Amino acid sequence: MRISQSADVSPEAVIGSGTSIWHLAQVREMAVVGQDCIVGRGAYVGTGVVMGDNCKLQNYALVYEPAVLEDGVFVGPAVVFTNDDFPRSVDPDGSLKRGDDWEAVGVTCRRGSSIGARSVCVAPVTIGRWALVAAGSVVTKDVPDFALVAGVPARRIRWVGRAGVPLEAGPEPDTWVCPRTGEMYIEDNESLTEATQ
């Protein structure tokens, strides 16, 4: 484990072996960061956030509670995960809101998913397994497994495989193949699954 002297890591956080936390990063109370993760410069991991193994938070990514990142998730530079359906600083009477005046909602990133630089994920949303969110996107609804989404708001524009490259049409209708790995996928009703071997 490597923690930069300028990082602010709560003693109540759980940090896995082999994890690196870089300059000016902050990891809050009760956060769980798995093994062999990278938390980049200036990144923020909120109270109670749970990260699996082999995750990467690039510089200045902001992961607010109660986000959950499964194993192998990539979060690009300056990505923001929101956590409030109806954000307000004050109540209707003008009094300052406190931590217990609202209910946090989170972003869930399934195994192997990737969120491109400067994207915003508006909670509550789930990013599916091995999905890819293009840089600068605004995600306002759930993203299916293996989907490549882009835009504001983000929409599916392609399918991607585990290697992250766009899939090509396969030999049979509703089949797709990864040009890098040769893995086959089957499309059914706007969802994609791995072909059984």
C-alpha cells in the first residue's frame, strides 16, 4: 500500500493491499477501497463508498456516497458521481440544510465498466458490466451491460466487449464479435450477453 503524505485518508477507511493513493486525494470515513486500486491526484472517495479490487480513479474524480464500484472499474479524470435527487442548500424556509435533511442516492458501476473523462453520472443510475461511457457524457438513466453510450443525455451508440473496443457484426443475425479477442456476443431485445462457449 502506498499513501502520499499529502493525501487525506481517514483512519476509519479500509484500504486494500497494493493500493496507491496519490497527492491531495481524500478518502473519507467508512470508505472501503479494495486491493491493487489507484486513487489519483485530487480524487475524492466519499463516506461509505465501496470500491472493489483493481479499480482506477483518475485525477480529480469525485465519487460521492453511497457509490458502489465493483471490481475493475475505471473512472476517468474529473468524472463526477452525484448523490442527491433534488439538491438544495437551504430548506424552503431559508434555513441551511444539514446532512440528515436529505437521503443520498448513489451510482453503481458494475464489473469492468469504464466512465470517460469529465462525464457526469446523475444518481441513481447503474452502469452495466463492461459498459463504456464516452468522455463528456451525462448519464441520466441506467446503462446496459456492454453498451457504449455517449452524449448529453447519454444514449447507446454501439456495443463494446471486454476489451473496450466496438464490436463488429457477427456471422449470424443478432450476433457480435470483438475484433481484438474474437469473443462472441448475442443481442436480444436491446441487451447483450456473452455467447456460451
